[in-house]
Amino acid sequence: MDGGWARLPPLPGVSGAWRRALGTTARVLISDVHQLAPALREADRVIAEVDDLASRFRPDSELSRVNSDPRPEVCVSDGLAGLLAEALFWSRATDGLLDPTVGAALLAAGYDRDFSQLGEHARAPAAPSTPAPGWHQVRLEGTVLARPPGVLLDLGATAKASAADRAGSRAGAATGTACLVSLGGDIATAGTVPAGGWTVRVGDDHRGGGEEPGQTVSLLARGMATSSTAVRRWFRQGTAMHHLIDPRTGRPAQGRWRTATVVADTCLQANALSTAALVGGDGAEVLLRRFGAAARLVAVDGRVVHQGGWPIAGEELAALPLQPGG
């Protein structure tokens, strides 16, 4: 197929394709096989736009240019301003568990290139870690961005999910049919939900298919996201690293949970909450209750909690009790 897309195996009433994108895997499913091509074109446009704006691994992206600009105040494009505004909103909403100022901490951990090029092992030791400067030091007024010198911004916790929302919305509008867009397991849907919902396999790794323990659910919500410390891992001189940074320490999050899946009105909201749940550790259930979110949490020992109306049918992992008030 054009654009590097490859057909997915056919499913009843669904046509789809996949390709590599944004350092992960993009999938598009649509209920009208004749509308797949225009849906893929819309997804391609959004993926290219977000990559041009927010890639941390491309020196020519707008975000990279901003990070290398020594001036404390710069003007950014409307597109990047929109992505920054989303990141700052969810930083505030999660009490700083999401924080776009973790860029230097990611570099210190060794995440300095696209994950596909990182390799499982890195020879250099991890650099000393310090807490992130803090999202509250970033000010955005329209398209004017101010931040202290040396702050490196990273939008990995929000931009990909936002791209899924945008791609789903545009594909749905262009085709007039039900569609699902998944970017690295961050899922957005548009159009009338198919009868019975979209069938989604939930596990630690969206690439695992049905081979690893997990749960198959029918997705009726507009957005779903899974965050996990069990994947995107590498080692720095024998020390395990992953991509979810706790801004309070500047190190990869070490909490009670290894995987969190959340459903919400948008993929962006679902991903913000799933990431914050892992970083928040013992406070994850309280955070999710505050937003009334349905979630599936997998502990580091492999046991699972269903919260906020998440269905238990088909669960393949042993259950943990909810915390008091859960």
C-alpha cells in the first residue's frame, strides 16, 4: 500500500492497515473497506504534522529548535503552542505527575534517540539525576513561550495521544464512517461505534497480540490508552531504565504499578491519566477516582485491579483488592 502502510489481517466488518510512525506502530481500522485509503491519508497528515512539531529526536523539529534556543522567551507556531497548552493543562490537572520539563532527565537516563535505534543495552552509565525543573516554570501566553535557560521540554506524555485524537477525528470526518486510530496503543475512535464496540486486546505491550496474559474488551468510549514500565526498557551498565520519568526524582518511575489502561472521552485524557497513575504509584487509585475514570491497573507482581466500572469478564490475571474507598 502507499505510504508504507501494510494491510492488517481481515476482521469481520473491519478493514485496516499499519505502518511504523512516531517511533512506534500506527494502526487504522475502518468499518467501510472502500474508505480505508482516505482514512490513511488523513492519518499520514496528522502524523507528519506532529512529528514536525514535537519530535525530540529530529534536530529540525520545532521542539528541538526551541530546546536549543538559549533565549528565555521565544515565539512558537500555533501548532506547537497547542501541543504545549495540552501538556501544561494535564500537568496542572495531575498535580505535576505529568511534566514536560523532564527532557534533561530522559537524556540522563539514556533516552537520546528513537527507541528503535536505542538498543537493549547501553554501555554508558546513567548520568546523575535531579528533579525536573517543574512545569510551573513554563509560561505560555498565546504563542509566546517562556522558560528558564536550560530547560529541555518533552511532549512524549501527551503529543502522541493528541495525534491519535486528531487523526481519528479527521479520518472520521473525511470518510463518514466508524474508524479507530492507534498510535503505539494510544487509541482514538470516531464515528458511530460498531455494534458491540471495537474489540481491543489489553496487556503490557500493544504489540503482544493475544500471546501474553491480558484481557479482551469491547471499547465503547472515544479514547483508551495504556502506559507501561514493562516495555520500552533498556539498561545502563546493568541498571534497568524505562521512558516514564518521575519528575519528582528525575529517574524512571518506581511504583506499585507496571501497567495502567484508562478509557476516557479522548485519547489524550486517557493517556494523561494512565501515565500519571504509573508515576503516582500508591496514589493512582485516588487520582483515577477523582476523574471518575474506568481503569485496569497491573501491579509489579502481575496481579490486577479493575476500577471505576472496568469490566472483569475475560480477565486472565489474578485480582488484587481495591484500596479503601475504591
